[in-house]
Amino acid sequence: MSPDFVRYRDDLERPQPDEARTFAQLARVMQGYSEAFHTRYHHAVRPVHSKGHGLLIGELEVPDLPPHLAQGLFAAPGRYPAAARLSTPPGDILPDSVSTPRALALKVIGPPAPMLDGHAGEVTQDFLLNNGPVFAAKDAGGFLNNQLPIRLTLNAPEELKVAAALGAQVAARVAPEGSPLAGALKQLGGHPYTHPLGETYYSQLPIRWGEYVAKVALVPTAEHLRALTGQAVRVLGPGRADALRDAVAQVIRASGGTWDLRAQLCTDETRMPIEDGSVRWDETLSPFVTVARLHVPPQDPARPDKLVFADDRLSFSPWHAHAAHRPLGSAMRARRHVYEQSAAFRREHNDEPLREPRTAGDLPTP
């Protein structure tokens, strides 16, 4: 018997009465990060995910899908230009020995379609993904609280942050896996020194999936990428500050890669909540199912023009989206203004255009 998928309806989201104040506080915190980093680097960078590890240019292939999956961008078979930026979360541009969770932002240049307000007239669909299945907090309020240690150490010397990260590495090895302490230590530099190309990346938070609701994941499928899962990258020692970028470039230059984009449709709105990002949706209730494949030909992802394009001329937001893929839940609602504010700050201070690409010709060549 096929699962009974939860139908999208507006009241699946349940905004809290005071959440606008929380969103405003979070925006002020992120604006503070942007201003501090601009002062430090004399260049505007993202308040989070400032350090990129490569830009991959490829194509997303959507096959013929069954009706419950053939929604929005995935309604019909097609091949669409795509760009993926690999990064790690801090706004600080630190050596890779400060090891934090890995992230991948995917931008797809799709066909004309109804878009969300603020994205009208564009054709891009973004997916913001991290290498853990759950968000760092239940909601925007929890995420705001999580910023306290970052705010307290924002202007600490780099040497102190590197030393603290090494301490977090030691503590993370004995912290119970999956515990809040383990998660906090990973955010503070205690993430294992794993290869970014071996990771599975998750949206963590839900989006509308046309008539339904889903989370998404990007899973490496090429054999040489799967072999990297859990493999350590040497990040310590002279000349290893950008070890992750070098490791990514070595693999992609030689062999490119393929990934499956998968969707997990909600089947139980109580056990698979919309508003609580800290709950992992049970894959026995609804497994992730492949809806597209990302093809990346061999290329240099660390080519200087690509890095500049990714850092200064691209912006990523879950609100760069088809109306059929509207972001859902407290943390997603908070992201809307924060991401718009970040892009505006970089546009103003770097005097660089931040325009959404419309064709493959608007992206760097592979």
C-alpha cells in the first residue's frame, strides 16, 4: 500500500505571536556579523558560510516521475543548468583546522514558473543543504540563542579560535553521538575532518512540494565520491589552511561527479513536524526517493574566477524558489529577511552585481 502523503495547506505552518520580534533580533545579530567581518577583511562577506571550498558547474537532470513527485520544478522531464557552492558555516575565514559542519548550496536555473513574492520574474530554485539531517535548533528562537557563544567570541584572535577548535575536537570524540553537546562542539570547530565530497547533504527544514510537503537530500552516487564518505582530510600543518578546497579540487578536476537529489514526502504531520527543525523525519514512515541527478563534469572548482563569482556575485536563499517549493516553518521564515539583508550588504559594500542567473551563459564555464 502506498503511503498517504500529507497534503499542503496553509495552516500546516503555525507562526508564534512574537516571532516577528525574534526575526528582527536575529537579523540584527547577523547584521552585526556582516559589519564586523567587513571591518576585519575590508570586504563584505556572508555573515555565515563565508569560506567557500569550490564552485561546481553542472546540470540537473529530472526524469519522468510519478505524479506525487512530479511537482514544481520536477513536474516534467528536463535538464537544467546548475551551480553548487561548497562551504563551512562560520562567517570568519579561518583555517580548515577549525572544522565545522559541511554545507552545499545548489542553484538550479529552471523553466519559467510561478515564483514566490520577491523572486518574481526569476527562474532559479535554490536548495540550502547541510551534512546533518536536522537543524541546529527547534526554531528561530533556538537558533538565536545558539548565537551567544559566537557573539561572545566574534572578535577573539584567530589563534584563540584555532586553539579552541582543537579542544572541541578532543571533547567531541568523547561526547555522546547525537547529543546536544556533540552538536554544539561540531559547530565550535569539533566536526570530524571529513571530505566534503563524501557527505550526504540535507535541507534539514521542509519545503512545499507542490500538492505535498517534503525535505530534500543530495547524495553522492559516483563510486569515487562514495569512497570518500568518512574519509579524513589532513588539515593540520603548514600550507593546510585551505585543505578542504584543495581536496575538493583534486577530485573534481580528475573525475567530476554525480549526485542524486532525493525528496522525502511528509506522511504524518505530528511525527514529521513542520515547525520543529530539530526532529528528524523517520525514514521508515517515508524514505528519500530520487527525483533528479546532478551531473558535474571534470573541472577546476577552485579557479579564481569561479571563487569570486561564488563569493561576490551569487546569493543563495531558500526563498529563491518556485511558489510550488515555498520554504516552511519558523527557521525558514526567519531566513527570508536575513538572507535578503546579507545580499544587500554585500551588494552595497562590494559594488558587485548580485543578479540571479537566467541561462547557463550567466554562469562561469566549467
